[in-house]
Amino acid sequence: MSYAQQMLESLQKGEDKKAFSLFNKVLSFSSDEEKFSLAEQLYSLGFLDEARQLYEQLLTAYPEEGELLILLAEVLVDMDREEEAVLLLEKLDPADEYYPRALLLLADLYQMQGLYEVSEQKIQAAYELLPDEPVVQFALAELYLEQGRFLEAVRFYKGLLSGGTQEIAGISIYQRLAESLSAGGAFEESLEYYEKAMDDHLEINTLFGYAFTAYQAGFYQTAIAKFNELKEMDPDYHSIYLYLARAYEHEEELEKSLEAAKEGIRQDEFQKELYLTAGKLSLKLSREEEAEQYLRTALALDPEFAEAGLTLNKLLLQQERYEDVLEITSMLRKDGEADPQFLWDEAKASNELEKYNEALLAYQEAYTFFKDNGSFLEEYGFFLMEEGKRTEALMVFQQLLRQDPANEEWMLLVERLQE
């Protein structure tokens, strides 16, 4: 039995000390063929440094062997020594038969660094050498998909399918094509390829993609069926519940929608969007106390969650709980970048609480954002009249009259204010 075989046997038995002692003998006495075979097996077992030593030794003996250079570069990448791998790959002679493989590996490395333009150049160079090679076409398609260049990705994925390639490295081309079409907005065409992908292999991420695309296409019953199918397969797949709830809501099945949101909260108690959805649904079902609880929890999870704050304020204003409204607006406006609706809410609440100076300041600030909003201008105009600010009120009602010249109420108010 060779030293390489003895080493592998020792590793299988967990006799690591003996195995690494034998490794030194492999380096010194084994044939190059045995070293090459052992390097491959050690790499597959995760013994990267030992594989590296063997490949480096073999490269010393065969410096022009492109395959060895590629294999060593792959080991270095897995060891997080990407810069060394790049330098190594750049040495490969363009005439070498392994040059296209080196280009693809370089492209992966540059893509990992976010250097998409350089990555594309490398893959395009490989494509010019091997235009009919599926792996090269797939590399281009994957790069374009990651960059959001969906039309180009679709072209290459479809090219692979027309050439008879349905899977590469365990990845379904049907699934990738469906994902590209969906991301590009071609939802209905995407569904066709999701179905083909699931015919080949029913996998939860593909099923989610199918369900989500059906939701985006407005096929809510299909989306509901597929989300529920996915839930049966993996109830811990947290992304299901928000869209399942929304799909039920689109179908006006509000109780089922709320139950889906609650189920999602039980699975992931930190998903603020689920609390917002549950709060809105509770309002639709006239369960105000429950709605407030969900909305306050959403804000507790994210104190800058404007949509939750606005929805809660709308409820509080209806309930005439003006102090609570000011509490919410104060919290959401503290960074100075909140939705301007909070200014309007603050103005309303302050006015109702007879805090007229604060209300005036809030109305004046909100006017910048709502000067074309008829409802705001009407409210602001009447507030100014009540505060005795006739000149300012006149300007506001004149603005309303310009928006609606036939409005007799505004005509009369403008005449009255001009007296």
C-alpha cells in the first residue's frame, strides 16, 4: 500500500497524527501521479494546506502545466488567499487549453470584489474562445442576472435551454430563467418556466419564486395555493407569511389574511412588516384595540417606521386621542427626516388641544409639502381665519379658488376676506 493510501486510511480512522506523518513521506517519496491523486482527495476532504503543498511541489516539476496552476488557484481561493490566486492565474499562457477555465475563475474572483466590468471582460474573452461552451454561457448569464441586466441574462439562459442544457452545477436553468423574467417584470412568461423547473425538481426556493411571481402577476389564488404548499413543506420559511397575508387581502379574505400575518409573527416575532400588516387588517375588521397593539409593536421594533406611525396616528385622530398623536409625531420627527404627513398630524392635534402657537408652526411647515393639497389648504385656511390671520387666510383661499374656480364657497370666503 502506498504512503498516499496509508494516509487516507489513517484519516478515515481519525488517526490524524499518523496521517500527517505519512504525508511527509508522500512529499518525499511518492510518485507524481500519487501526489496528484492525493491532492485531489485531500482538497475534497477539506485539507487545503496539504493539497496546496502537493500542487506547489508538482508545479515546481511541471511549471508549464496549466491544470496544476488552475487547481492550485482554486485551493488558494478556498483558503481566502484570493490575491495570490489572481497573480497565479494571470501567469497562464493564453495558448494553454486551460486558459478559458482560468478566465472564468478570474471572473469569479473579480465579481466577488464587485469589479463587474473586469469580470465581464474575462468571461467575454472566454466566450470568444469557446462560444458554444455551456459553462461559459452560464457564467455570462449569472453575471448579468446579478447585475440586474435581465434581458441579457434571459438571452443566455434561453440559449442554454435551446442547446439542450437544463442544469449546470446542480442549478436549474429553468429556475434561473424564470427568476430573470420575473425580476424583469415578465411575470406571466416567468410562471411557465417556474413550472418546468418544479417538474424537474420541486425545491422550496423555486416554489417560493413561483408563488411570489404569481402574486406579482395578480394571480392571487395561485399564489395562495403555492404559498400554502410551501408552508406545508417548510413552516419556518419566514418569507411566506407576509405575501400570503397580502394575497388573501387582495381576495378580500380578511380573516384568513390576518391569521396568516399572526402565524408569521409566531414564526418571526421581529418582522415589523407583519405587525404593520396585522394592524391594518385589524383596522379593516374594526378591531381597533388589537390594531393599536400591533402598530405599537411595529414601532417598538423600529422607532423610525413611518408607515406604522402614520397608520397609528390615523386611528388616534379618529379616537380624538390628541396627546397620543403628539407623542407619535414627536418620536418620528426627532431626526428631521420623517414623512411630512406627521407635520399635518401635529398641526391637527395641537389645534384640537388649543396649542395654537404650536399648531401654527406645524401648519406653516407642512404648507411647504401640501400647498397643492386641497384638503390641507381648506383646513389651514379655516385655522388661519379662527386665529384672526385674515391676510394669510385670504392667500390660502385664493389658492384654493385657483384650483377650483367654480367653487362658490371659496368665492364667498375670498369676497368676505377682501372686505
